[in-house]
Amino acid sequence: MKTAIVIALAVLAQALGNTILSKGMKAIAAAGGTGGFSPMMLVDAMANPLIWLGTILLVLFFALFAAALSWEDLSFVLPATAF
């Protein structure tokens, strides 16, 4: 039962993390304007709370994924987190 809960939380954290990180990166790209990289884009990215939240959620996913792998086989966990 604990494996199913951890996998469900991992899938949720991964989906939310990817979505939020994507929104944050698109906001940074839109603010850049020229389409190229500038050093200020890095500063803007570090100050963007969406990028921080997305990154934290993806780190949470990795921790939950690692925990699930410690309890079950890769052949079970990998397809289960593919949702």
C-alpha cells in the first residue's frame, strides 16, 4: 500500500513540477525578448518562484522515485511512474 501511495505522489509531483517549470521558463524567455541568451536571463530565472517551485517538485519526485525503487523492482516502478 505504501508503494502505491508513494508512486501516486511521485507521478503528481513530476507532472506538476514539469508544468510549473515550463511556465516559469516560458515567462523568462518572453521577458528576454531577443530570443538569445543573456546573463540577465540567468538572474531572472534565479528570482522566479515558478522555477524554484518546479525544481523542488522535481527533486521531490526523484526522492519518491528512489524510495519506491528501494521497495519494488524497476520493472514495476518505471511503468507505474510513466503515467
